[in-house]
Amino acid sequence: MHQVLAGLASGGTYALLGLAAVMIYQSTHHLNFAQGEMAMFSTYLAWTALQAGFSYPASFAISVIVSFCGGVAIERFIIRRVHGRPQLTVVMLFVALLFIFNSLAALLFGYTPKTFPTPFAQIPAIGSYLSPHQLGSTLVTLLLMAALYWFFAFTKLGLAIRASAFNPKSAHLVGISVGSMSALGWGIAAVLGAVSGMMVAPAVYLDPNMMGGVLIYGFAAALLGGLDSPWGAVLGGFLVGAIENVVGTYLIGTELKLSVALALIVVVLIFRPQGLFGRKIVSRV
């Protein structure tokens, strides 16, 4: 039970990154390999604000706002420029962004690991099952998921973003600015990444490479749930967290837990490419 609950707590972080990956995939039909590095850089922004004397809520807000603006700027000034280009061009662009954010973080902050505080130290732990930070980060994830569900299901702007992602041509015909909705989607994905990074950093040391393994778990969550199913990616994140924790503890050892996510990616791509909740596309000739 302890391993399952701890895995679900970690899975909430994977769910955030998985959902961010799905949102960007729906607008570009590519996985953003720089998603983890963007989240790491956003976490460094929050750390810098904390070092400057800002409170944790203020630092959190600064990181989220800057991340949103950065995500919108990347879509408008970089991703939009390569729209319609060959797939390899877009893939190489994402790889380039990965190295740019990683190198920029190393240049500005160095490779020396830094501690990042948790805002949940005062929350009582659930016996020996969940630490205060695990419980707090899980609650943050659930609240954020509920807010996103309300936004996408019950607001005109949220419905417009969904329409633009699922059917850009029809959305354009009914007067929706597909480009603006894509930029907003990138901004929201950047915010999800920033929150994910700030939830991961207290559990590990903050350094430019801290999100590499977490991004693989996020991709596994997105693929397991389905790249065209946002809420499938959320459920996939919790499933990946529980599976990798149990398997890593009782079967292969904690040092090889990352291989569980890689194995899940391979199995899903071979046997069910659309994921558990994704749509299977059939082409008739």
C-alpha cells in the first residue's frame, strides 16, 4: 500500500507533464522534447525569486506567469515559423530547444545542485504512507486537474482551444482564431510544466538535468493514456507512477525504475499505439 500511494503521488507529477505533452501534440502532432527543460528552467525562476526575498506564493506566481508568457512566445515566434515544414525539421527544432534551455540554465545557475523548499512542511503526514510533500503535491495536482476540467468543459475559451486542437479547419470556419488558441495551449502547457518542476524539485536537488527522467515518465503517461486524450494522459500518469514504484521496489530494484517507463513506451507503441483511451484512426482506400 505504501508503494502504491507513493507511486500515485509521483504519478500526479507525471500526469501534469503528460497532459502538457498531449496539449502540444494536438497542435503540432509532435512530442515536445524540450518540455522537461522548460519545466526545469521555470523552477529556476521560482528559486531565483525565493533567493531575492520573495515569499513562496509570490515566487510560484512569478514562475507561472513568466512560463505562460514564454510558452506563448515560443509558439508565436518559433513554432509557427515551421508550420507545414517536414516532420524532421520540427523534431530537430524541439531537440534544439532542449539543449538551449539546458545550456542556458547551466550558464546562468551552474551545475551545482541546489535545494528547493517545499511549501507543505506543515501538512500532517498520513502515517508512514505519504510524506507531507507527497500529500501536498498530490492535492495540488488534483486541484489543478479540476480547474482545467472546468476551464475546458464549461468556458468558451476552453471549448475554443479544444475545437482548434481537434479540428482546426472547422474551428477556423466558425470564426475561431486557431493560431491564438494554439498559442494559449502552449502557454497552458508551459504552466503545467512549471508546476510539475516545482513539485519535483523538493524531492530531488534542483539542477539542469533534474527533469530528464521525469520527462520520460511524462511521455509514458501520455502514450499509455492516448496522445489525443488529455484525461487519458492524466490517468496514464497515475498508472505509470504506481506501476514503476511497485515494479521497481519488488522486481527490478529502484535503480532500474526508469526502464519500466521505457518498457511501457515500447509495449504501448507495439500493441496499442492509440493508448488506452485514444482514438484508433482507420484509413480506407
